[in-house]
Amino acid sequence: MSDRRRLPVVLVPNFFVCEACGTVHAAPERPPACGDCGADALRPLSRGSDADAGAYFSASLRES
Ligand SMILES: [Zn+2]
């Protein structure tokens, strides 16, 4: 009975970084294009790179 240890899927979205502008998107599936610059250059961030994703978000928040 270890099902209670599994996180709901909605809480663990995948991260995709746009290689054109560096924007990171959090979505269940790969978006068709970057929502910021429109480039079709989204690369999925590998699992276990939450620290990297956090750095991206922190950087973008600081620039905003
Ligand atoms: Zn982009």
C-alpha cells in the first residue's frame, strides 16, 4: 500500500525551455511553440533538474 506516496500528476508538470529566448514553460505536454517568442524550439528539461528550472524561473522573475 504505497499509493499514497505518489504525487498527483497535476502537481508535477514537465518543464520545457525555449532554446531561442530561454523562456521556461511548465506544461503536462510539450507546447507546440514558445508562448513568448513563438519559436518552435522547445526542449524538455530532464527530470531531476528542478534546481535548474527554479533558477530559470528566479532569473525571469528578477528581470520582470
Ligand atoms: Zn521563445
